[in-house]
Amino acid sequence: MGKLLLINCVDDVDRVFRYVGVDENTEVALVGYRCRGSGYKILAADPRDLPGSVANVVSLAKGFNNIKIVLFGEESFQSAVLLLAYTVLTSVEDLIGLGVSPIVSVVSGRVYEYELRPRLCIGGLRGLSILRSLGGGCVDSYEVSLSTDIPVSTVRRRLSSLVRQGLAYSVKKGRRNIYCLTEVGKAFAKL
């Protein structure tokens, strides 16, 4: 438990430190694809696996009580991974006791801190268990209810909310609605 600074992969990490300030108690992790950095933890961000990339960042961050994410440079995929990780972390920080600082962006030598804290409504631990039950593939609300021991009416209401949030989508199959996770939903399900 301590401080974690997550940065998209850059050549000159020390330059980022000058902008955001880092002390000796801060662990630094670089997020990127084919990223190299001496002495820093490297988190792979594979463009072929967005949910897995976001899940890697989130699982590391869950071990810290103070998390800061910095977007530096113009790598769009790495920035997308960090932004999605930020959304996941700010959405579940109350559930697992994280302290997530506002996101920081460094553009042309200027530092911008964004107070906006995007949150997706997963509905607490019940919503998270429903989301996880969809992680194995597409299922209907009855199957989710059986696997989670949550009443079908509650499952249907929560699934509708997950669809509105963009974490899941539904497909009509006969008279039933089958629910599947979106890419962002898959990242949440791996929490």
C-alpha cells in the first residue's frame, strides 16, 4: 500500500516527473505496447486485448491507496487504456477503498488536471457479481439469476442498467433477451 503513478509509455520518464512531482515513496508503472524502461514496472497494453490491458492496470492499482494517472504524449491506444482504467477505478473505488487522484494530462509542456470523475453505475457488489456472471459468455437473465442467487426481477433491472451504461448489450433470441459484455464490460468483469 502506497502511492502509484501510472504513465503511458514515454522515452523520457524523468521529464514527466518534473511536471507532476514524484517522491521516493511512489512506485512508477509504464503502460504501453513494446514498452521499455529501466527500473520501472512495465504493464503490457496489447492493442489486440483491450479488456486484458485495462484489467492489468486495474489489478496493479488495487494494491495501492493513492493512485495518479498521467497521460503524456500522443499514443492513443495507451491513453485509451489509461482512461478506461481510470473510469473503472473511479467507479469501484468506494467498493474497494481506493484513493484515485484526478487524471493529469501533459500537453505541450502544460499540465492539466481534470476534476471530472467518470463513473459507471455498476450497482455495488450485486451489480459486479452480475457483470462477472456475463464474463463467461452470453446468457439470459434467468441463467444470471441462477449463477448469482439474485432474484430474476433484480437481475433484469440491473442488466438493463448495464446496457444503458454501455457495459453490456442484449440480443433478442426468440422470446428471450440474451446479454453479452461489451469490451469495457469485459474489463470490469476481470476486477
